Amino acid sequence: MRKIIWLGPVVFLIHDLEEVFWTQQWIEKNRFLFEDTQFERVIEAMGYQPAKFGLVVAMITILYGIISYFATRQIQVGLSMNLYVSTILILFVNVFTHAGQTVILGMYTPGVVTAVLVVLPYTVIAFRTLKAHHLMTRETWKTSPFMSIGMLAVIFGLMMAL
């Protein structure tokens, strides 16, 4: 179980490095898709410059490592495990975000390759392992989605603030 938990930050980093290296270039090449839409303001606010985006990814990876550390200290149902489940839930949903963008736009979008080939298998295995070890309860399913939303608010807040 500990190996599965510690693999989470590694999977996140692998996935987000694809985005760090390709997003700005992709946005510049496909700017016409966003001009005069609500997405243009969001993209401008977030920037997606590799150095800035990389800093946010580094900070999130450290946070994910801290969450993983506490989840592995006592592998049991509780706040630490719910936070860990929240990170997996974010990763799992992110797979479908990337796949959906790729289908809708009919082209490669940054992050889709690692989302499908790395993140999806990891999240499925992690959820199955958690279930097999009885670490996901009704309480987990009640609180983790809200924790995930809070984590996403922090992530996007960081991206907009830097």
C-alpha cells in the first residue's frame, strides 16, 4: 500500500511535466481557438510560462508528497487517507478533462498522453488497492470530493497569483 501511495506524487509530476513543457507552445500555436472567448482571459491570467507553471507544479508536488507522507504514516481510515483519496480523485477526473479536450478539439492537447498512459492506470490501481484494504468508507466518498474542490481552488489560485 505504501508503494502505491508514494507513486502518486511521481505520477503527478510525470503528467504535469508534459504540461509544463508543451502548454505554452501549444497555446501560442492554437491561440485562434481561444480568441474572443471566456477562455482567453483565463489563459492570460494563468500565463502557463514554463518557469511559472513549473514552480506551481513543484509546489503541488511537495504538497502531494506531504499528503502521501501522512497517509503512509498510519495506513488507516481518517483525514490523511481522505486527503490522499482526494488527490487520486483529482488525477482521475483530470484524465477525462484531457481526453475530452482532445476529442472536442480533434487534436493533441498537452497532458493527454500521460493522462491516458500513466495517470489512468495508476488511479484505477490505487482505487482498487484502497478498496481491497477497506480504506474507502462512506465518509471518504462524502468528504473527498469537497476536499478535491478545495485543492483545485488552491492550485488555480496559485497559478493566477504567480
